[in-house]
Amino acid sequence: MTRIAVIGGGVSGIASAFYLRQRNFEVDLYESEDQIGGRIGSEMLLGRWLDFGGKNIGKNYPLFRDFVRECGVNDYEYFGFNTSQMINGRIVRINKEGAKLLNTLRFISLCGFDGIRKLYPHVRAILKDRRQGVLNSDYFNRIAEQYDNVSLAGYLKEPCLSHVVRPVTVRMNGAEPDECYPGNFGSNLALIIDSYEQLKKGMHGMLDAFQASARDSSLRILTGHWVTSVSSDQGSGCITIGLLHKGVSSTAVYDKVISALPAIRLSVLLDELLPDASALLKKIRYYPVAIAIVKYRRDVFQKSQRAMVFDHTIPLSNAGAYGINDLDLVRYTFSGRVSRSVIYETSAPEDVVALGEKIAGPYFTIRDNMRESFAYRYIVEGLCAYSPLHHHLLRDIDKMLEPFTGFGATGDYRRGASIESCFRAAGECVDKLLGGVH
Ligand SMILES: Cc1cc2nc3c(=O)[nH]c(=O)nc-3n(C[C@H](O)[C@H](O)[C@H](O)COP(=O)(O)OP(=O)(O)OC[C@H]3O[C@@H](n4cnc5c(N)ncnc54)[C@H](O)[C@@H]3O)c2cc1C
């Protein structure tokens, strides 16, 4: 029987393992940390598991929803789309539960004439065919060919840039508009026009269910196993991976291997074996993000205004209610250029939380509220911002990986940095690697 290893136990690795298991392969899933999940990981706060990374599930996430159902989980709660920002001293809200016409008019005024003229055809293309709303789609690759000689900051104008584009790029890519490119913006636009739910038991509940479903199957989940190398045995056609587990080094041999690592991590693994591919993978940008979840004694938000985004001069990109019924639980997200200049991996979590409270304090019930507890995470390779003419780069990387038979690569740099896109990319990677093999 064909033996397959998947490296990386984040969404991309879990999705790869899931699709391989559906085809009845024997799979070993290697994760360097003690828990699977990667950037959808959770932490315990006052007896409750809370998600620090991806947690909002779009209505248009069919692949992920299928997976969740297969794991036996089917409890979602509405999260909606609710945000606000300060514009010329006034708070402007966009709330999908509110009047549709009013929201549409607000959105049009935030976009301005130039924004509508440029973005509307893209939105229409996605609504017509949802498959275009991912990274490296035919439609957006044509946009990249035409416009990726400039960043989004050159492609779009104010007010669209500050009030529509930036809140999305800092949130999804950890990057400013001048660090993102028009050809990659389709995957962001698809998320803006979606509407969201979250799992009632959070990502932690889903990961538990997935691990339980693996117990009696041909899938082994090996946490605490750091993959240190990959090498190809030309004679046997097998792939050897080097491992470090509890300080002990070993090797394991597989017929096929899938990397489900962020591009920057895969580049390290391929440094010696395929230095040219490794150099190209390094061109894909990842930016850090810091997340603090703080529980207060009383409600911080009102139901009608559950989140706020902040502008480019401020390190806090977003402060929002954790869930539609969690108005006393705030998720502070710090990303973007100013955030990178004031918050580091070594920053004290307490200081970061205090900074978030100072910034959001004037708008919500925070100053005269009591902080009960908080949890904090800093993710170095937090959010992927891709590269200009990204489809060319991906094509060149794949060409360089071709001689490495039996090896496939997936991750959030393939189809976009969302949970659904990771599932889509993983499915495509499995299909490509296995073709008709069963
Ligand atoms: C703050 C934040 C909020 C987000 N919000 C949303 C959201 O609401 N909705 C949405 O759809 N998406 C969201 N996303 C995006 C989504 O969570 C990510 O795109 C997705 O989780 C990436 O998964 P991945 O498996 O590709 O990468 P990762 O999660 O990074 O997985 C890679 C895994 O590989 C492991 N690893 C690394 N090196 C090795 C090695 N050498 N050997 C073995 N294992 C290794 C890592 O520990 C990690 O577990 C968010 C992301 C962040 C950071």
C-alpha cells in the first residue's frame, strides 16, 4: 500500500490528510507542536477554549463545511458582518443585519466613484463564478498581467484605499495596500462579500472531533515531530524525511510526501535539496500578527456595533466582540506596518493588551470596565501577503519541484489565506500528486 506523509498539522495539512483518507491511503500527519491546528489554534481562557486564528466560517465555504460535517460537527452560530470606523470624526457602521439599502449606500460612498468603477467588475466576476474568488484564478491572473506593475496603493484611489481596501489587507494579509497587488485581491474581495458563522464549540471542538475520527482509521497524527529534512532516493523513487522528536533524531521513508507548510517554512526544508525553488518560496511574504482576547466584567460592545477598524497611523488594526453573544469578550488584532514597528515577538503581552485598551477605550465600555483575564498570541508568520504576479511565481516554483517526484506542496500561498482556500488548495494538491493512483 502507498504510504504518504503530510508535513504540517494546520488547516492545509488536516485537509490534505482528510482527502488522502477519503482515498483510503495510509497517512502519517507530522506536526512540530504538541497540538494540531497551527494558525487556527486555540487557548483556554477562564475554562473556555478560544480561537486565536481563523474562526469565521463563510456561507461560501462548501469544502470546509463538508469536512466539518464528516467529523460529526454541525453546530454553527451566526457571526454576521459588523464593523465600523472613524471617518472625519464620525463613526460609520457597516452592519449586514441592518437595512440593506443603507449599508449599500454607505459602502458605495466608502468606495468612491473610482473604487466602484474598478471593483464592481471584479465583484461581478466572483458572484458569477465563485471559483474566481481565489488566488491564482483565471480572472484575477488576467488582472495581475494588466495591473501588478503597481501595488493596490497605485491601482486604487482614496477614499476606497483607506476605508475599504486597507481594513481588509491588514486583517487578511497583515499588510498595507502598498504591500499587496491587484491580481491577488480577488481572494480578499470574495471574503468581503461573504457572510459569517462560527462553530459553536470553536475550532478546538472541530479539531478534537477530527482527531477522534482518525483513531480507528489509516491516519496517524504525530504531534511533537519536527520534520528537519526531505530527500529523494532516485533509485527506489521513495522520499526520506528527517525527524526530531523529544530531542531524538530519526528518519522515515514514504512513497509520497505533501508539504502543508507556509511557503517560508518549506523554503527552509528545501534549502539544500532544491536551492532555486527555496529562493523563490522566500519571495512569498508573510507578516506578523498579535492577537489578544480579553474578558471584561461587563459588556464592552452593543449588538449593533461589535467591531471597529483603525487607520494606518495606529498599531491596533481591529477590536471586535469575540462572538455575537460575547459582548464582554474582546479580540484585539494588531497587524500592519505601524504594528510591526511597535510590537515584537518579545513584547510583554500585558503591555500589548494595555495598548489595545488605550486605543479602543474612547469608543467602547473599556475604561470603567474591569478586565478579568486575557490570553495572548504573537504569530511570526501570521498572515500571507503573496507576491506581485503571484501566479508566475507559483508556476516557476512548481516547475522547479517537478523533478522531485512524489512530492507535492500546498498551503495558504496557493489559493489564498482563508480556511476554505486551504481546503481547496489541499484537494488540488492531492489530485495532482496522485492522479489516478488508489
Ligand atoms: C489571526 C488570524 C485570523 C484569521 N481569521 C480567519 C477567519 O476568520 N476565517 C478564515 O477563513 N481564515 C482566517 N485566517 C486564515 C487561516 O487561519 C489560515 O490561512 C490557515 O489557518 C493557514 O493554515 P495552514 O495549514 O496553511 O498553515 P499553518 O496553520 O501555519 O500550519 C502549518 C503547520 O505546520 C507546522 N510546522 C511548521 N514547520 C514544521 C516542520 N518543520 N515540521 C512539522 N510541522 C511543522 C506548524 O506548527 C503549523 O501547525 C486567519 C489567520 C490568522 C493568523
